Amino acid sequence: MTEPVRDLAHLSHVELLTPKPEESLVYFRELLGMEVAGESGDSVYLRGFGDYERSSLKLTAAAQSGVGHIAYRAVSPEALQRRVAALEAGGAGGEWLDGDLGHGAAYSFVDPDGHRFELFYESERYEAPPELRPALKNQPSRFPGRGAGVRHLDHVNFLAVDPAENRVFLEDNLGLRLTEQIVLDDGTEAGVWLASNQKSYDVTYTRDLTRTRGRLHHIAFFVDQREDVLRAADVFLEHGIVMESGPHKHAIQQTFFLYTWEPGGNRIEVCSGGFLIFAPDHEAVVWSQAERAKGQAWGMQTVASFHIKGSPPVPEEDALLAGH
């Protein structure tokens, strides 16, 4: 067995692009219950009440929806240098950036599908102002009591022309481990779930049926319990937010989920549950095409748009949806 690489601590933050920045900010602050942690240029930085870093979401005004980048924090300065060396030795080298609000210098590069990643170590630990200071000192911030009350960023799901190619890239260069995957009858990997730590996953790739590179499927925020997901559904209903799928339970990863579209055109998941992986020799769970055809954990069939639409939108989506 190859010695596992454990140089990355966790998924730190996501930069989400929105052509409707004011409406998107209302969604994340009022409906998800996130707090504003700073502003710079065209970007607003937000956080869940359980995020230990300054922010987990960078919301940036842009011409179209999608993701600017996602960022992982390394476990040490030395671990960061090891991952940079691996990327450059493998021909996937990028460039060093000065850093951003809440974190230090970051190494920026792209995966084979064109999604941008950043790696960094130096990070600002969040200090709550008096009005957000919690009663329990082992909690970064007080529970907001607003909207869904999301605790922290959970994962990112990218669309990709070839999920397998991106899986191998992240395994080889970042040391991520595969925890679950969908393999079709012809051997194609239609979906891969990867983890940097004991969470069962923090980044996913699923096939982009439009054959477009660099798109986002969704980002997800974690709440404490299933009842919070149901409350989120009521909050979205009251505010006219489109709910695409759920609430329901996933078969893969077992999370209880609800998918919506935020005003800027990005799919957002509110989720709870799932599991941790403690086995150092965990073997990836493989789901067949027939098994996935059964639907979600309790039999719900996922709507066609879930397998086709992403951000930014592309014209090919309409033709595919018309065929369903």
C-alpha cells in the first residue's frame, strides 16, 4: 500500500461569481444566515458561524455565474511547499499570489478541466466582535438565529468533461483520496468523490453532459440536523427561491439535501448528515449504472435539470433538457 499523502487540512473557501451581487448577498446573508466578514473591491466575504477562518465564501460581482477559484489550506508551510513541488514536477505548475483577505500567499493552478485552485497555509483565525461573541469559547461565533443558520462550507461539486482525468490529477498532485464513484457499464467514471481528511468528501466531479469545461455544479453548506434542512425549505419558499431537488437523502455519501438556485444563477445545496471515514485503508465504494438508476436513498428520481444545468449556463443545456 502506498503511503498516503496528508498535506492538505481541508477545503477552506470558494470564490463564487454572480452577475447579481446585491441579490446574491441577500440570499447568503439573510436566507442562509451567513455573516459578512469583510469587503474588498467587487467582493464581499462571508462566513458560517462554525467557520474558524475569517471567511469561507468570497462573493464576487462578475458578468456571469460560476466559480472564480476554490482554496485548500495546507497542514503546514512545509506541506504547502511539497504540494507546489509536486504540481511543478508534474507539469501542472501555476503561480504564486500575494494572498487575499484572511489568508497569506497562495499558489494558484488549474485542474485538467480548467477549474482554478489555490493552496495556502497562513490564515487569519476569526475573532468575533462583541455582538457575535458566543457563550461557549470553543465556538467561533454565536448562532445567528437567521435563515437556515449554516455552520460551515461543506463541499464543492464541479462539472467536468472527464471526471476520471481530474480524479487522477488530484490524487497524484494533492494527495486527495477517492471515497466513492459511479462507474457506468462502459467503464466511464460518471462521478468521483474525493476527500482531503476524515470527511467523506470535500470535492466532487460529475460528468458535464454539455461537454463544456470549467463549470460548476454546486457548492454546499452544512447545517446541524435534518430539521434545519426542512426549515431552510420553508425559508426559501417564503422568499420565492427556486428549489430544484429535495429535501431528501442521497444514496452516495448519505447526506440529507436540498438544492436551490441563488439569484446570481449558481446552484447551492444545504445539507446535513453524511459520515466520517476513520479506516486508513478505506476502499472506494463503487456504484454501478443500474444501482444509480434506482434513484436516491429512498427512491426519489432526480430531476433532469440536475444532471444537465450548471454555471455559467451554456446553450447546449436547452437541447439536452428538451430531450427529457
